[in-house]
Amino acid sequence: MQESLEEKSYLFQMLLDNVPVVIFKTNKDGVFTRSVGLGLKVFGVKDNESVGKSIFELYPIAGEIMRRALAGESLKFVADVEIQGKMIFLDVTLCPDPSDVGGVIGFFWILPDKIMSRKNRERQVRFLAQKTRS
């Protein structure tokens, strides 16, 4: 039995609304064109609030990663970023958005809520200790 596009869209929206995941879409210049998902709470933003902003300003490490993905390669990596004064680890999958005529026109950034709690606790302790010394 083949699902209709409407059924697939509904299922996708249910996942975004109920599972702590984030999906960002950026163009190849690093400008957010979409940001959705329950997991956006971690970032302190709402759906599509980041649209029009540059990922490079928010997460400078993104440039190097995007350069590797421009060749069409999907990447999985762990990124440690500071969000609202807390240092956290994010499990990220970066998938190129291919053009119909070849090349890459943008990227999908998928961040499941697999923030590695043990690593985060250890990193947070070190981060706070460092801030206390400063």
C-alpha cells in the first residue's frame, strides 16, 4: 500500500512536533531557509525563527564542515557549541541538497536529541570551572 504525499507530510509533522529533533535547512551560502522541530527548545528559538540568519555567525565551525559537504558527501559529526551559556554536544548529520542540474544548492542539518549527557556533564563542569577562574 502506497502512502499519499498528504499522509507522509502528516507523519513528518507529527515527528517534528513530538520527537526532540531539529532539522535546519541552509542554502549553500549558509543562510537558514528553514528550521523546525521540537528540539529547537534547546537553542531557545521557535520554528523558522532562524530563517534569514547566517549559520556562520551563530556557529563559526559550520564553514569548514560545509566545504567538505559541497562535494556531495553526507557527514556525521559531534559538535560542541555554547548555547545560552551552556556548552553542549550535538550529534549532527549534514546532508547535501542536490540540484536538479548537478551540484549542491544547500544542506539539511539533522540534529536528533542525542546530546550525550555524560559528555555534556563533564564538559559543563570544565566550562563552569574555567568561567569561574576568569
